[in-house]
Amino acid sequence: MDGDNFAGEVNAEAKGLNPGLIVLLVVGTLLSVFLVANYVLYMYAQKNLPPKKKPVSKKKLKREKLKQGVPVPGE
């Protein structure tokens, strides 16, 4: 009988986790997964994608062509 009483007391105390703690754990887990996934995608992109080329302005293009001696159209 003592064992049954002890089990009843444990069940009465362990009614469940605090709802605030559950929300905190879920939000924290989702945030962690999001950050880790972003880092993994960033590392993948750094290895596999070519670097971005900056657009060249028309002024610089004109100057480079003049240096090479190629006549610029329209002049």
C-alpha cells in the first residue's frame, strides 16, 4: 500500500511542464534551426557560386576603349 501511495503523490506533482517553458523551448529550437540552416546555406554558396561581378559604368568602359585605341561608337 505504501508503494501505491508514493506513486499517487508523484503523479500529482508531475502534472506537466509550464506552458511558458514549452513555448520558450519551441521558439528557441526553431530559431536555432533557422540560424544553423542559414549558416549551412551561406557556406554552400561561398564554395559553389561564382563571385558577383560589379557592373562597369559607361564612363569607365569608354576610358578603357580609348586606352586600347578602339574608336568609341558615336564619336
